[in-house]
Amino acid sequence: MHTDYQTLFRELWENYRAVTPSAERIHRLLAEREARPVVNDHIALRTFNLDPVGLDTLAGHFLNLGYEACGEYHFEAKKLYARHFEHPDKHAPKVFISELLVDQCSPKLQQIVGELVDQVDPDRTTADNFLYSGRHWQVSHNTYQELLEESEYAAWMAAWGYRANHFTVSINDLDSIHSVAEMNQLLKDNGFTVNSSGGEVKGSPEDLLEQSSTMADRVAVRFSDREATIPSCFYEFALRYPKPDGELYSGFVAASADKIFESTHAGS
Ligand code: OOG
Ligand code: NI
């Protein structure tokens, strides 16, 4: 077991940045402008709702470190269910974990995903490194494309497996940028693509959370039969507003999350 969340997040970041060069570049860009370290608001993880890799298996790693289950989110069209987790230590990043409701998908997808998950050794799902262990199965590029036709999420999972899907810059903790729009401008000025699904700024002050994200980097992946360049991971930016009690809102906004998921879609 990881003894502290800091160690786990350091490992997750190392694994994430290796396939997300733009996150590393944006992080450096911000660090150069800021006197204080860049703060990570949350990470997100993805999985399938099948034993032994369901949401609860991933969550267990965080519960062991003192995290607690908080909000629940439903994404009917994408056939996803998600929860977020918070730690009593306010400095600990929040965690957003989603799972594909495989039983609601086509028989073909169920069969493909069932065959992938059957290859997972259950003992490895509780190992320290599981959350940044990548893929536990053989998958061909053809199978990836078959999944892509029905569920971009399923295809992403099949290709990338277990790793942080994004880290998130806390705009509240920046001194040089005060809004999501300003952050987006900095990104565009530096040549990054901002996810525009549902608008470049997701959420509003009324939602108590505004977010944006880059479109995922495109990285070469070795499938069982060939190599192909596909979307990897993205970087997110979050600005939280205070609740009536004065504490910053710590939850997520389903309508915004629905669009953030699309940051791993292939660009045109
Ligand atoms: C998670 C998308 C949702 C947020 O902050 O609302 C999300 C994902 O793409 O796996 O991260
Ligand atoms: Ni997020």
C-alpha cells in the first residue's frame, strides 16, 4: 500500500506526463510565471464496470489512503457512472472515477470488453502500481477501431488502460491568471487546442465550478498487430467558487463533465 497520497500522485504524474507532452509544457509555462507551485485540483481515472476492475476497485486505492466517497454522477448517453472522492486533508487532490456500464452496450462491445478484462490478473488490481499500470490485455488496432465506432471511452480504455486520464490546474491557486477565459487565451497563444465541445468555458459561477481542457495529445501506441497514433491524455483547468458557507465548492458538474470526457475525441 502507498503510505501517503503524495507518493501515489507523484507516480501517477510521472506516468501521465510520459504520454501527455503538452501537460508537461503547460505546467512549465505556468511554473515560470508563478511564484508558488502549480496546484493540482483533481485527477480522473476511467474503467469498465466489470469484475475485477470496477470503479470500487480503483476507489479502494484511495479509500486506503483516507479518501471518502462524495458525489455521484450519471451520463446516460455515454453510458457512464462516476463518483468523486475527497480527502480530509484539503491539500490532497480530489479524484473523479468513472466506469463504462458495459451491460448497457451492444453484445459486440460486451464481448470485446469481456475478453479484455478476462486477461486481468485480479491480484494485480490491488497492487500499489495498479492505478498507473496501463493496459493489462492484448488488443489489436482493428478491435480499437471497432470499439471507437460505439464508444470513444471504451476505445480509449482499451488502448490506454489504467493511468490518470488528466491532471487539473487549480486556477484558484494561480497568481497570474484569474479566469478560465484568460487561461484558455494563454493556451491558444501558445499553440494548444482548447476543447470547444459545449463552449470553451464549461460551467458558470452559478454552478460554482468553471472548467476547460486541452484536447488530448496524439501519441503512438503499440497495438498487438501494429502501431498507431491516437489521442492520449489531456490537461484540465478549474476555477471553483465559494458556497454560501464560504468554503470553495468541491464537487463536479455533470453537464460540464459530459463535455470534458470528449477531450479524448480525435480532432478533425
Ligand atoms: C473525466 C471527465 C470529467 C471533470 O472534471 O468534470 C472530469 C474523464 O474524461 O475521464 O474530469
Ligand atoms: Ni476533470
